[in-house]
Amino acid sequence: MARIRTTKVQIPAQRQLGRRRAPAAHVLDLGRGTAPVVVVVPQQPSLSGRLALAAGRALWRRRVAWAPVWVGIGIFGAAGVLSAAPAAALALAVPAVLLPAGWTLIVRRHPRSAVRRKARAHTRAVAAWSAGLAWSAAAVWFGPTGGLLAAAWLAGTATAQTLWWRHRRTLATTPLTAPTDLP
């Protein structure tokens, strides 16, 4: 049996044009007296590449639904960066104390009852902002992964995500009602 001479051809990867993957076409010149050969190779991403693309597309489609998690990750990262300069903790601790103090002052002493009612309606928001600022100040001072701060961050982020989902679900399922006072 005669030995057939073969040549190994390595086909380079092609640039991706949008979402559509164009097949790679290569012209091979096999030497004098032979016709050039055109090889068309479809681009097949690897399994890990396909999984990464699927995960990226899924996260992008649901980016609003996961907003509290992204904000939590950003705050965790910012606290990690700011922990290099612990003096920044003071800039976060002062508003963490003054925010509820100012809110309490408005709720108890403001002369207009409408303002007091509106301030009472924002009780949970003020408590959440104050807790977030206090956590950020402690995370900048001690480092975000130190002690119970990481567990507090995880619990706060999970709580915010759960409340976010619940709030969005109630908005989506609230029935529209017709006004009853029309003749």
C-alpha cells in the first residue's frame, strides 16, 4: 500500500460578526499543477463558550429583576476598595447616624401633620438606608469580609432581592379597577 502524503492545515479562528457566526472559508493552494481547494469550516463554539453565552444572555434579559444583587455586589466591592483608607468610614458613619435622627425630628416636631404623615410612610426606607450606611461604614473600617459583616451583607442582599421580587410581582398582578363614581 502506497503512503499518501498529507498536510496538516490549521484553520485560524474568525471574528464574530454580531450574533450570527459566518462560516470560515479558506483557499488552499496545494502546489503546482493542482487546482486550489476551498475548505469551508463552520464555527462551533466550545461547550464552555456556549454555556458562558447562554448565562450572559439570561442575565442580560433578567437584569432588572436582579438589580438588588448587582447593587449589593457593587457596594461590597466599593467597601473592599475603600477599606484601604479606613478614614472613609467616618464619611459613611455620620450620615448613618444623622439620617434617622433627622427623620425622628421631622416625625415628632414638624408643625404640619401632612409632612409628619409622609415621614411616617417612609419609615422602612429610612431604616434601610441607615442600616446600609452603617454596614458600609463598618465594612470600610473592618473590611467587608471580616467578622459577621459578610453574613450581614449576604442577609441584606437576599432580603432586598426578595422584597424587590415581591414588589415587582404585586405591581404586575394588581388588577386594574374602573372608577366607581362615574354615572
